[in-house]
Amino acid sequence: MKKNILFTVLSGLAVFAFVDEVVAQPQVNRSVYFLGGAAYRHELNPAFMGEGGYVSMPGLGNLSVSAQGTAGVGDFLFVKPNGGLVTFMHEEVSSKEFLKGLPNRLKMGFNFNENLLSAGLYAWGGFNTIGLSIKSNTNLSVPDQLFRFMKNGVDAPEGTRYTVNDLNILTTNYAELALGHARRINDQWTVGAKMKFLVGLAKATVKIDRLDIEATPDAWRITPSGAQAYLSAKGLVVPTRGETGHYADSDYELDASGKRTDKLKPGSEQLISYDDVNFDDKNIGPTGFGMAFDFGATYRLNEDWTFSAAVLDWGFIRWKNTLKAIMNNSFEFDGFNEIPVKSALEDNNPNSINNQSDRIVDDLEQMAKFTKEGEGLKRTTALAATLNFGVQYTLLVYDRLKFGVLSSSRFQGRHSWTEARVSANISPLTWFEASVNYAFSNFGSTGGLMLNFHPRGFNFFVAADVPLCKYAPKYYVPLNRFSANINWGINFTFRPKFKTKYRCV
């Protein structure tokens, strides 16, 4: 599958990037929110104070991978009567069959968070944390009209029109150094805050307000509006086709008989040459700096009820080394090819999933007629902030069993989402606790489980959110909307000097 840097972003709207290989919204699994013995609970609310101090195992203290989508494999791959596997583009899949289960807007997110090094300790009247992490967040939002065009555009009569509104792709990658402090105000209130220093590694934003698509006798006429792309990465080399001399057949004008001439279409020289996008190995490094804050508080009403709230990642990054590309001019597009799938496992088969993915990428490349507008630019973007509200109830007859309700909302324009989670949390032993929970969000429902082992001197946790939906029996992948997360880590712990002075919330 093609791996050039720029077009990996531009072609993210192709669902086959999801079907073929789900890459990994930076986050800790939210099952941890109500487990007092978990070392990294403070990442969901900086007011949470640990049982004691800890030091993470380098690179393995907290690793999280997650993915979510409003559609699944079953919306794009279909089984023929003879058992063969075909894509939605195959002629045996009717347009009605494909479109009946397709959401009005396809949203997907692929996320990764790795804690390189972290520590926490009691000092200066409270609980203090420091952490160094790498975070990656990739999201796409695509209207169903694009897929309607892909499916119905073959041999469409002249005058057929499609309108694709508000297509958006976003990926943000950065390193974070976080310094946190939490302290108890009185027996009821605990507050906390974090200051985060951010180092931008790479960012790409593709935003197309509108694509007007009209069938002509020989091709599709596509007129873009408000189409912009920003790519920030030090060492990124994005040449034009005029600079490389690598042109596609569609870049040349045709004669009266429809044959290709040697004359280039106007503007072809300024088009980005996607296959030649690369990195200068001697010039790779940070491409921006920023700052963010976390704020949190907990309120203990009595022995039974505790309320908490936090706002996370309230900040920005100032990006340098930014390239701007635009699409202003109308152009012709031959349309998408029929794409059968013969085997999902045979990569050397011309009809394998990998090879079919490349064909869709090739077709999408012909639709992404971006021209380079400027280089070396600067721009400032906000982080995606998250708001958490939690309520915890401790069972009167058995105080080792607690129930929790957590509301989480991510604010990121088209890529925003909201989740509600209910959980039962039990700590039958002083060194072991577990959470069983159910969550419902824009991406469907999930069942979650977290196990946290925290004997003296050691902490190991593992958590997973699994989509509660239908699965493909052979590959065990979700057939419709889904949300999934895997989170685990290893840390070394030590108790505070004056253990009775502090109490976990």
C-alpha cells in the first residue's frame, strides 16, 4: 500500500485505509477514572491524588491505542452467495444494498498515546506528577455523498450531479512534558492543575467546503470550493509535478478524437507530485511549540458521594515549516473503477485488499488536484479539549464496591464526540481492584474491563473497551459503528512518608 507522507493524509477519506490496517485520540482508558489505586488516574483529572509515589517503566508506564468510527467493515465489504468477498464497488452489490446501512457522515478516529517516562510523589503539601509522552490523533469526517458518487458514478448519464459538503481530515502529532500538582483544601475539596509544554512533531489539515460534481459526455467535471490543506513537518519535501517532471495522463490535453496530446493542461505544472513527497533525513526535527493546561477538582459530599470535574488539554501549538495547498480550478475526472476483491489475505493477488486499496488511492489522487500555494509558513492551532464530569457512590453495606457515572466530551469541530459511561468498581483486596463498565457514545456502545494490580512496590494494569456490535466471523472485526481501546502499563510504586496524612479521592 502506498506510504508517501502527504497522500497518506489526503487519502485517509478512503475507507480502505481503515479496512486494510487500523492505525492507532490520545487518552487513558476511562475505565480507570474511579480506581483509586491506579497510577495514571491523574491524566483524566489532575485533582486525583495517588495512593503513593510511583516511577514508570520507561516506555511502558502507560500505553494506549484506540480507534472509533461511525461505520464498520460490514458497510463496505460484502459476501457473495458463493462465499466470496467483494467491495461495495463490485457490480454484484446493488446501490440500494450499499447505501441502506451507510451513515450520513462517516467519522473515524485513530489514536495513540505512549508515556515515555513519568513519576509522582507527595511533597510541597500535595501530590506532584511529571510526565513525558508522545501523542497522536488522526480524525476524518466524510459525507455519504462521496461514497454515493463512487458507487453510482460509473456510467452515469450526462447531467448527473453530486455535491460533497464539508470534507475534513486532521492529524496532530506532538510530544508533551506535563508538570502537575494536586492538593487537599479541606475534607471535602481537592483541586489540581497541570502545565504542559508541547513540542509539535507533525500536523496536517485538509478541509474542503464543497465539491460540485457533474457528469459530462466524456468525464466528470469537478468544481472545488474552499479547498485548503496545511502540512507542518520539518524536513518535509513536497515538490510539484513541474519540478519533478512526473505527470499523469490526465494532466495532458486531448485532441478532437480523444487521444492524448503532448500539451499540458493549464496549471498542471503547479500540481503536487504525491509520489515524490519525502523527508529530508538531515533536516528532521521539532516543527512547533505550544502550551496547554489541565484543571480539575473533586468534592466529597459525605462518605457515600463524591463529585468531580476536569477540563483537559486547554491550549495551543504554534506550528512552523508549514506548507499550504489549495484547489481553486475546476478539473475533469474519469471516475472510479470497479474494484472487486478476490482474497483479503493474498497480497500478491492483483485483487487482494492491499492492491484494491492502492487502486482507490490512485483514483482519489486524481480527485485531489491540490496546488502548492506557499511554504515555510506559520500557523497556530488549538488542541482538542476534553471535559469530564464524574459522580461516585460508595455502597453503604460494602464500602469496597463503588458505582460511578462519567460524562466525557471532546471539543474538536467536526470531530467532536460525547460519551456516557457507567461502571461498577470493586477492590476486594488491598492490592487488587477492577472495573466493569458500559459506555455509549457517537460511535456506538462498548463494554469495558480494567484490572489493576498494585501491591507494595509495583503496579500493573490492563484495560480494554470492546465494541458491542456485530462482528465478521472470520476476521473478528466490527461490521458497523464501533469504539475500541486497549491500555496497559507497568510502574514501580512507593508509599508517602506520612501515609495517614493523605487520602485518595
